[in-house]
Amino acid sequence: MERAYRRACNACTTTKRRCTKEIPSCHRCATKNHRCSYPPTRRTDSSSPETVTGLHNIIAPIEPDGDYAFLNIDFNSLDSTLPTSDLNTIPFENTYVSNELCPASETLWFFTNDSWQIAHLASYQETEYIGEESLEVYVATVQGWFRQWTTENTCPLIHRQLYQKQMPRCIQDAFTVLTAYLNKTPSTQKIVSQIIEDRAADLMQAYSTQEPAHLTLLEHLARVQALLTYQLIRLFDGDIRLRARAEAHDAILASWNSLLWQRTTDEMAAGQFASFSPSPFVHLSPWKAWGVLESIRRTWLTVRILQSVYTTMKDGVAACPGGVVCTFGAGLWEAESERDWARMGEGKRLFVQSLGVEGLLGKEDPGSVDEFGHAVLLVSCGLERKERWVAEGCV
């Protein structure tokens, strides 16, 4: 399978030059007749100090005050597993159009059957070089979303209507833990870390004996978002013990994420739209149904991207995380009422395949793409191209 990201060669890293990352030699090394070598996928040293250092400018933990700082963490000393198999996968062909997939119903444009297929880049398709800075900024962006969730009860992954009527216990716990983490002090750091581990263990235990078929769609989504919250904290905190525990749960998150997607597509195929509602007695309007489904799309994609980004930071390469159709049009996610959402939907919804967001750069104004779309562009086109697009309006 085509690799989405690769770290720069040793020579380009030393001289801080852009690396084309070709095999067996990048363009710069070939031109200058230098020996081109790439970092090993993992370190052979078996030592395990309480904290690790090495790779520069890796994302720091979520902190309660100030901008995101950076830690020195050597991800090469760690191991991880990133499952790459998917259900309903198709090869991706970039056929970007200016608006979105053709809907079967103008009111329910987000129900289109072909929007639930997972796409992957084919082996012959070239991928954009994505530098470490772009990956770091992406992680910091996702961290910012979870911080926003604790203060505004919404973020680009969790729609404002998602848990308004019912909030499963697991996501309540994750919200409480995240709030405690963001407000920890040196005096409370140890107890907060223990609480994080206890709640993560409780989450594993709560669903260890439950059959996935017995969970509601909202419960499927809530447990993925809850575990994602714990993973985001533990993987990038800088504490090697927390990170090791998080890596042990990485495959579980991938499995739950796949089960969430499978359950959604099964119910879409069966026409069981009532299951999108938190209560059998509550009828969901198109706006609220879209909020649930878009939260599922965005959560699935963020889990896959974040796992791929972490693997790249640690091992230097990672498999293509896959792509799904999401709504990238500005204003729809932020709409505070059915009326506002419907009005925004009359414009550019940008309901497109995430692997094709690069097409936005030359065809859409930056202001027409929402915050989630800008984040996906970071790992699709890189920070430099995205910033140039924002500054100039096209690339």
C-alpha cells in the first residue's frame, strides 16, 4: 500500500533542507552525490527511562494556559500497531467537483449511499510530502478542538446537538477527565494521571462483555470519542508510562472505530434512520440527523489520521489512513438552528471525499472551507501549501 508520509533523510534533516524522500536517493542527495539514508523504523536500544528525548519539536501535552509548546520526545523508542484493513473500501480517483456528490434528495443530501465508502490511494498514486511541522500542527489543532469542547460544549468533532438529549456515561467521564487534565497543577499532576488511567480502564471494562450489536449508534460513537480523548492526552503528554498504556489501547480504538462505521453503514442500508436519535420518542430533524452523521464521519476520519500521524512521528512512515466523504463547507457545522443550517446548505456544502481536498486549493476560497477542512488540508497538502492558499487564495 502507498505510504502517506515519510520522514526526511538524515542529510536533509541535518542541513534542515526540504527532502523529496525518494528511494533509493532523494533529489538533493542525488544532485550533490551525497549518500542518502533514512532513519531506522525503530530504535534497538531497549532502555526505558521515565521520560525520553531525541526527536525535536514533537507536540507537547495539552496545557491549560498559553499556546502549545513542544517537547523533545523520541518516538523511535516506542512500538505501535495501526490496522489498515477496512470494510467497503474502494480505490480513490481524484474527481473533485466544485460542490458535492449529487444527492438523491435535496433535503437529505447527506444520506447518499456512495458517501459511505472508504477510499484509499492506489499504489501508483503519488502522495504529497508532509513534513513533521505539518503533523505537529495537526495534532495541536486536534488538541485545541478538545479544549474547545470543555468550554463551549462543541468542537469540530462533536456537534452542538449530539449529546443534548442523552450523553452516555463513557463520554461524561471523558469530559470530566479532560477538564481535570486541562486544569491540573504540579501538585495535582500525579492524581490526575491516575484518574486518567482508571477511567480508561473503566471504559475497557465496561465494553469488554457487551456485544457491539447491543449498542446503540450513539453509544458506538460515544465510546470511540471517549477513548480518542484518553489517547490524545496519553500519547502526547510526555509521560512514557501513559504513552505505553495508550499504545496498548491503539488497536482497540481502531477496532471500535471500524465497528462504528460498519454499524452506521448497516443502518443506512437498512433504512433504520430512527436509530440516529438518542431516544425512540424523539424525531430528528434533517439538521440534527446530519449533525449525528457528520460527527461520525469526522470522528472516524480523525481517529485514522491521528493514528497515522502518530505512527509517522514515531516510525517515519505510515499507511494511507483512508478517506471518507465529509462536509467541508463553512458555516454548516456552526449553524445554531435548523433554519440557519438550511440556509447555509443552499451555498457550497463541499460534501466531498477527504482524499480529494487538495482540489479545494485551486478552486475554492479559503473562507468557504470550515475549520475541519483546513485541518485535513494540513495532512493532505502540508502546512506551507495551505498557508500560501490562505494568504493568496489559490495555489
